[in-house]
Amino acid sequence: MKQILALHTGGTISMTADDSGAMSPSATNPLLDANPALGARVSLTTEDIFNVPSPHMTPKLMLQLTKRIERAEAEGIDGVVITHGTDTLEETAYFLDLTLGSTIPIVVTGAMRSSNEIGSDGLYNFQTAIQTAASEGAKGKGVLVVMNDEIHTARYVTKTHTTNVATFRTPTFGPVGLVTHDSVRFFQELINQETSNIDHVVDNVFMLKAFAGMDSTMFDMLPDNTNGLVIEALGAGNLPPATLDGVQRLINRDIPVVLVSRCFNGVAEPVYDYEGGGVQLKKMGVIFCQGLNGQKARIKLIVGLSNGKSKEELAHYMDNAIS
Ligand code: ASP
């Protein structure tokens, strides 16, 4: 018998819609009364650890989840399912992935339609997430996100659509598995799994998105207590020339500046050697981070800084080298 713990954190999966269609958290989580079909092999325990819409989620709450899951694993739980609002689901899932050394399956899920809407996907996603958490194949795969019959890695999955139930996708690499009618199947797995133990989270790690005509204004507005910056740069990893002075001033202040691409496919690399091109940015000391989107790179930077990594360690850690 597999002992699975479900930790509910809130989000649409736990909400109900009123007569006008407006959704809000319910006084009692509808999932607590739900009856997913589990079969004889699974024993489910549930806990409402938070009840927040996911835009209210913070790295501090994410760390509380990490600690709760560590405790559950020490107590002998075989797998954990976390239900979560979809807006920041990928950030919490990746935070857990970076901070949990677990070998038991950890699966995050959510819903695009609330519990009482027609075509509600919450109970179904909850059920398939439990199936995945109870499967042998999910062991040692890092934190997984199960939505709409697909299994994605926390590292690369992202929300791609505001309302569609097929919103969670893994650009560039694709899902790692599927939940079929009868089974949970994996087709690929990640390389370079590295976890860091942390007991606090640093704040003031910011993110800026590059745009045509951008200058240094936003970079110079970052407060004195800034601990790190992620830039969603252009294309393969380039910035408009007028940003360079601002970026240089941040680097001179010893603030780690991490660069990803604002493109949702591919990796950022120092390719272009013109003013503001990636080759020059790299020479200035900008850290290129491969394959992560901006919000994931920010979570990774928070974890790396909270783990007390030195400047050199941080540069290597944030590199996220794929090869
Ligand atoms: N706004 C909601 C949230 O993230 C969306 C969802 O759960 O699907 O909490």
C-alpha cells in the first residue's frame, strides 16, 4: 500500500465560481470532500497547508512547503501531491525541485476551471497526480508537474495559455511522460539534477524584461539592497546598447546579473559581438543561464544566494549547463 500525502495550497483547483462566474477561494476546500478513484494500492492523507490564490505565493511559503515535505518523507510517506494555483505553479514546483533532495515522487498539479464549473479539470488532475506520485517510475525524477494527462519537469514546464486546460507545456524539450488510461509512462528524464539545502530565503531579487529602445533607467532604479537581477534579454541573449552602462553599474556593485532569453524556446548563449551583444555582456560579467525562463532563473538565483554560494559557485550554478 502506497501512502500518499496531498498538500493543498489553494488556487482555482480549490475555488468555486458564484452565479456571475467570479471565482474565489471556498471556506471549505472542495477537494477535501472529493473522491478520486485511487484503487486498492493507495492510501491518501490530505492537509490544507495554505489556502491562497497563487499570485499570493512567496518564496517564504515555498520554503515552508519544502520543510513540510522533508518531514513527511522522514515519517515514511511514499509520495507527495501538491495542489496549487496555476499562475505561479511553475515557480513553486521549481523551488521544491531545487531544494528537496527527495527520491520519493513529488508531483504538483492545479486546475484551470474551478470545482463547480462545467468541464472542471481539478478532480481529474488531482487523481492523475496521485497516480503519478504512487508510481514506481516517478521515483528519482525530481519534482514533476502533472496536468491534462501530461507529465512535465518542474525545471522546464511553463504556463502558456491564460485559460486553456492544455496550458502547461515544456517548450524546446517536451513532456517527460504521459498518464494514460491504464498507466503512468515516462519517455525521457533530466540530466544534471542538483539540490541545495536552505533554511531561509533572500529577498530583493528582481527581474526585468528587455525591449527595443530600453535604456539604463530601470537598472538604475533598482534599490540599494538589491541582491540579484535576472534579465529576460532579446533573442539569443542581447541587450540594447543604452542598457550597458546601467548593467555595468550593477556588476560594479557586485550584484549578480543573470541573463535568460525572452524567447520561450531555445537557450541563451553569447553569440553576437556587437555593442550590447551576448559576447560583450559575457565579458562584462553577466551570467548566462541556459534554457530556463525568467521566473525559473529568478527562483534559482534566490536558492543559490540563500545557500550562500560564492560568486564563482553562483556563476557555475546559474549556468544551468545543458550539455
Ligand atoms: N489565478 C489562479 C491562481 O493561480 C489561477 C489558477 O489557479 O488556475 O491561483
